[in-house]
Amino acid sequence: MSMEMIVPLGVIILFLILSIYLLQGKGAMLISGYNTMSKEDKAQYDTMALCKATGKLMLGVTVSISLIFAGDLFQQNWLFIVGTVLMIANIVIGLIYMNTGNRYKKNQK
């Protein structure tokens, strides 16, 4: 196995592990922006839902990277293109969805 294969496979495995960790509702300290909030600000958010949504976004990126890697490895241009389009769509749609509305704020009574 060459170094050209080890690095992308390592990234894919790392991203998969982080995705699973986030999908379990853990790992809020890995979410940029959330980890720098004060305790008062963090208390306003549903940490479990935020972690799960971030995990889904991360899993989509992991699948996209896997397709890009497979396309490069097997010299299949269409896999590379599908992976790239999926990654861009996943990130754009995911970030718009996560940042609009108050989906992850706890209900204030």
C-alpha cells in the first residue's frame, strides 16, 4: 500500500469515527463556534440535536471523500465528479439548513 493511499484512507477512517461519535450526541467540543460559547449561551442549545446534525453533515462529507478517493484510485472520472458534486451540495445545503431558524435552540418557556 503506497503513501498515496494511506493518507486518504486515514482521513476517511478518522472522519467516519468522528461522524459516529457525533451521531451518538457526543463531541460538542468538536463543533466550531459552539465550543467557544459561554456556558450561558451553550445552555440555550439542544446539544444532542446539534451533535447529531453535525454528525450527519460529517458523514455526508465522509461518503463524498470516499467517492472522490475511489474515483481517483480506479481511474473512474464519474465517481470523482459525483463525489465532488455531493460534497459541495452536502456542505451548502447542510450549512444553510443548520444556520436558518432556531432548530437547535431549546424551547424557552
